[in-house]
Amino acid sequence: MFEIQSGITLLLTVVLFVVKAFALVDCVTRSPADFAVRATLEKNAWLLILGLALAAHLLLWSPLGLINIIGTVAALVYLAQLRSPA
């Protein structure tokens, strides 16, 4: 039973890490004009938020920790705002 729980936790950790990494790479490659058109935070603010979220995930590596949950929410908000159709 413990192996199943451990496997699910590892899978969740890796998936959430990939989501945060994808959001950060998308932010790096997106032009600053896209942020103005979407009326969201500036590119530099998102880079800081997503970079800190990814660094915290690397350091803490627990998907259900408070800081990692906040970072995951930030990455999902970024993706919802900037990756959705205009």
C-alpha cells in the first residue's frame, strides 16, 4: 500500500514540476507585448513569480507543501491568462 502512495506522490510531484517549468519557458519565449494585450502582470513580474515557484519546487520537492501549492496556482493562473485564446 505504501508503494502505491509513494508512486502517486512522485508522479504528482513530477507532473507539477513539468507544469511550472512549461509555464516558465513559455514566459521566457513570449514577447512583452503579449502581456500588455492580455492586461496582466508584466513579463518581468511573471518571470520572477514563476522562477521562484520552480526553484521552491526543486528545493522542497513536496507537491502538497504550502509553498508548492502557491507556486502551482501561480503557474496555472499564468497559463490560463496567457495561453487561452484571446
